[in-house]
Amino acid sequence: MGSFSILNNVSAINGQHQLNINNINLNRTLQRMSSGMRINTGADDAAGLQIADSLRANVYALNQATRNANDGLSFLQIADGALQEMTNMLTRMVTLASQAANEPIDATGRRALDNEFQQIQQEIARLAVQANFNGTQIFDEKRVFDKTLDLFVGDLSGHSNRITEGINSISVAIGYIRVKADAPVYIQDPSDTSGNTPAKDSVKTALKVAGFGETKIMKDGVEVHVSLGSTHLLTHSEAAKALESIRLSLNEIADMRGAIGAGMNRLQAATSVMQTQARNTLAAESAIRDANMAEEITNLTKFQILAQTGIAALAHANANSQIVLSLLQ
């Protein structure tokens, strides 16, 4: 007699239950279609949400690391360009010194050559001080970093608080160009860690401490200085000595440019790797988080039909209760 009950229409209750389920699924499908994402809340896929969020954070970290590498590349390009200009000026100094070393040149001619020679030195000194990246000095020993430029190129899997070691950082040797009164310009050898004063026991041992403009050697216990700052072209013998100082300076700049160039190549390779990694990580996140629109459109059609049929079935279930009235006739 349960089928003739008017207090509890079980068929209508079942129809309402199924209609509610279809309505929830229809709303979820519409939300996925409108957002483009399969996971909109933790209830959609808790484990997938955690993985997708971690992958997304990694993408942001890799994108920032790529910008870090590009900033470092720009820094090195400025440094390399400044060193190129110094090389050009030193090459001009070679011409001037070679001409002044020729004994037939008179004193007036040497003074003219020396005047340009000194002006070039001053310009090299100015360039060494003024060369900067966004206000950060490139060659000055007073800059905030040491002889190497450390660039963070890691992601969430690395130790972000240890950027000066490990695979999550890149160190590029830069070196210093110093400017001081008695020797206007010189470059400290990046590989040297002994300071500017040779060891006391370096008797009869040539020890190059600085290359650009100044070298200090120990010869028979006497410290000998060779410096562009004290070099002039006023005599043919001094002009000949200047050529050796210029040669040392050119060699030091070539060494620095070699280290900088190697760093530039490394940064370009690191940038390419990080861009590829970020792209693949983004694809992995997309596979977890993004909605399959073809599937969702199919679901939309299915749940719309189920909603319509559910409403029709509920109407029929409600109509069944009216059959009881026929018993009263």
C-alpha cells in the first residue's frame, strides 16, 4: 500500500534527490567552463590542487630566475663594453708610446704625445669609476659585491637562502679596476687573493699582484713598481718602458673579458634551460588544473538533458498521488 501513500511520495523524493545531484553537477560544469579550470576549489581535487599550486609557484620562480639571469647578462654586457673601450684606448696608447719611443722625435713632439697619453689615462680612470648598472658600480672595489657577481637562478626545490653556492646560483668573475692617487688606474687580478703587497719571502721571485697599470715584483729583495700612473712619454726610454705596462694592461683586460664572456655564455645557456623548464612545468600544471573543454561541453549537454528529464519525472511522481482521489468516486 506504500505506493498509494499521500504522506510520503517516495517516487517524488527520489526524483528530487536525483534532480539535486544533476543540478550540482550542472553548476560544477558551468563553473569549469566559465573559469577554464577543472579545479576551482579544494573540493574538486585536493591532491591535484596541491600539486598544481606547487607547479605554478615553480613557474613563477623560474620566470623570475630568468629575469635575474637577463639582468646579470645586461650587467656583463655593460662591463664588456666598457672593457672594449678601454682596450681601444690602450691600443691608441700603444701607438703614442711607439711613436714617442722613436729617438728622432723632439721634446715638443713628445710633450704633445704625452699630453694625449695622459688624457687617455684619465679617461680610462673616469670610465672605471663611472661604469655602472642601474647605479651599481661595475669595476669599483667599493661595490656591494666582491670579485664575483652572484645571480640566483633557482626554483622552489633549491635552498633560496644559500645563493652563493650550489646549482641554484651562478658566479661570474668580474674583478676590480681601482683608481688611486699615485697610480690612477689598475686592475686587480681576479685570481689573486694575496692583496696588493707581495709576500716577504718572495725574494728574486716575480709576483704579479695587479695587471692594469701597476705590477709589483720582488727582485733581490727590493719591491719594484711598474705603473701607468707614473709612466710618461717625455723621453724615448720612458716611452719604451710604457709599452711593457700597456702590454700587461691589455693582457689583464683580455683575461677579464674572457671571464666575463664565459659568464655571458653560461647565463645565456641557463636562460634557455630555465625557459624550457618553465614551459614544461606550466604544461604539467595545465594538465592537472585546466578543464578539458570538450569533456565539459559533453557533460553540459548530458546534465541539461538529465535536469529536464528529472523535472518531468518529478512532475509525474507528484501526479501519481492524485490517483488516490479516484478511490473516492
